[in-house]
Amino acid sequence: MKIKVVIRFILLTLLLANSTWAQGTLGPLTLDESIRIALERSLAVHSAKEGVMGAEFNRKTARAFFFPQWQGQYGYTWFSSPVQVGTQSATSIVTPPKPSGDPSATATPVTVTIPETTRYTFSLYTSLTQTLYAGGAYMANYRSSKLGLEISKANVEIAKQNVVLNVRQNYFNILRAEKFVEVAKQAVKQFEGQLEVSRAFFEVGLIPKNDVLQAEVRLANAVQAQASAENAVGVAKSSLNNLLRREINEPVDLVDILDYKPFPLTFEQCVGEALQQRSEIKVAELSVGQAKESVKIVRSGMLPTVSLAGNYFRNSDQFFLNGDLSSDRWSISAVASMTLWDWGKVYNQVGASKVKVTQAEDSKTQIVEGVILEVKEDYLNMGVAEKNVNTAAKSIEQAEENLRLNEERYKYQVATAFDVLDAVTLLAQARVNYYGALSDFNVAKASLERSMGRMYP
């Protein structure tokens, strides 16, 4: 009985947990959550991280040149006719001819060397080589591979920053499109109300049929504008789903963070931060370092290479290299080699490598200048959007008051139906301008922070 109660309790707990989790997943999606999902699923970020792994392998490969190389070779050879592989000494008793008159002569042992032959041989060869000096090529190659690793890590940051910017832009585009839908719905309701008033006035003969027709046309235009706005929302949400690598038609519900907060930094402060944090500038600096290391690698061809080698060789007519016919030998050698004349090939290669250094430095300068220009453009765009937010906010108040006055005047037949319809249109446009400026400000702020090298959040 107790076991059943425990099982029921566990099942109920799991059911509640799943229900809570499901409610959490169906809740509004925040900007931070969107960025986290995009970074986890982004193929661009994944590819950049794979590049880091590849660069790490290259660094380890360059490090391996500092250690000795051990080589081995085992072979079997069959000859068409027997060959001599060694000699064998044997002692035999030879009886020399007796001199005449010498009865005391005896046999004398003699050592005879007999050549050994075979038709097949087994051989083992192994060597251990350590390069002591290679003109600085190995060290320069290792430093270049380390710089390549740092470049790959910087590329990961660049990929992340690009993903974050795209998410922020898509997020605010959805919020703007949703606000436009709200404005369109409000305009439709206001045109519907005005159409009812116009019809009522027409029935009692206060206004002509033309006023009713104008109200109907304005209402039809507002309905079309609402349909276009709703379609824009669908496109924006599909774009965000694609960026987050979700199903293209998966529902999207976002937390509304479309607001205005003044940016505290000056242009000079933004430029200073960008020059310190932009990963693109770091990559350019590392590329210059790699180009300089390439010059050292090529220049090493003008210097000698010194190495120490040990060799061992064993030959036999048996598979395990033993037996009477086995023989071995070993040697240790120090070798210094250097190309004395190559018709200027290395010299010209060094000159070409120095040109690449100059090109890398020029590329770095262009990137720095481009970063400053990018910060300038984003800062100005944000300033324009900031001014538009304040202007549009005031225009909404004015447009609302204008609509109220025209509706009151129309009730007393002081204003025409066109005045009211025009006031409704002006109010809708003022609201669109406000939400558009608000969205532009947040997008421009996101672009500015990206150009400054910031990572959000």
C-alpha cells in the first residue's frame, strides 16, 4: 500500500514538473533567451569553433618538429642466385708433406675462412634523428601557428557578435511590426466609427453621399494596411525562427522591450572602445605577426641545418633476425647542411614575404579606418533616431488633440467628414512614426554596440 502511494506521488510530481516546463516554454521569449538559443544553434559559431580546433591541431603539429624522429624499416629480399652475406671461420687439421729424412713431422691445425651464402635475407633498419638547428624555421613556424590559433579564437567572437546583432535586429523588427499592426487596428476602428457617424448623418440629410463614400474608401485602405502589417509580422517572425534554427512556422511571442534609454557615451568614447575591443582589429594585428614569421621561415633557407642521427642495421637469413648468418652494425653521425647557391631563389622568396608584411599592415590600417567610419555612421544614425523619437512622441499628442477637435466640430457640422478622416490618418501616421523611430533607435544602438566590439548581454 505504501509503495503505491509513493509511486503516485512520484508520478504527480513529474506531471507537475512537465506542466511547469511546458508553460515556461510557451511563455514570451525574451531577448536574452533569443540570443542564447541563437548562439547555441548557430552554424556560423559552430564552424568558427571548429576552426579553433583545427588551429590547435596545427599548433601541435608545429610543436612536433622540436622532437626527434624515429623511423624503422623491416624488409625481406629474395635473390635469383645465392649471395654472400657473411663469413664463417673453421679449424681443420692439415697434414703437411713430410720432408725427406724428417720422421718427427706432425699434422698442424689451420684456420680456414668459409664464405656464407643465401638466396634470401631479412633486414631491420631503424634511425633516430634530432634536428639541433634549422635556421629558426621551426620556432617561427610554431609562433605562426600560435598566432593562427589566436586568430581562430577571435573569429569565434566575431561570429558571436554578428549573431547577436542579427538577433537584436530581428527582435526589434518584430516588435515594430506588431506595433504597426496595433496602429492599423486602431485606425480601422476609428474609420469604422466615422463611417457609422457619416451614414447616420447622411440618413437624416445632414451630409452628402460623397462624405459616406470617402469614409468607406478610407476604411478599405485601413483594412488593406492592417493586412500588410500582419503579413510583415509573419515575415519577421519567420526570419527570427530561421535565425534561431526553429521550425519556420513555430509561434513567436516576444517580451515588449521597445523603449527609449539615452546612450551615455560620446562619439570619442565609442571610438576608443572600438579600437580596443574590435576583434577584427585584433585579427589584423595577428595577421601582421604571421606575415613577419613567414619572413623568418623563408629566411631560414639561407642558414645551415644541423642534426644528430643514430642508425642501426641488422641482416639475417631468419625471420627473427637471429642465427649463424646474422650480422649488425650501428652508427652515430652529426650532419650540417646548407645550400650554398640556389640562383637567388631564397632571396627572392624573402622579398616576396616582406611584401606580404606590408600588405598586412596596410590591411590593418584600412580595417581601423573602416571601424572608425562604422562607429561614426552608427552613432549618427542613433542620434537621428533619438531626435525622431522625441519629435514623434510630441506629434502623437498633437494628432490626438487634432482628431478630438475635428470630431467635435463634425458633430456640430462645423468641420467636414474629410477633416475627420484626415485627422484619423494623421494620428495613425504619427503613431507609426513614433514606433518606427523607437525601433530605429534600438536597432541603431545595437549596431553601434556591435561596431564598438561589445557582446550583448
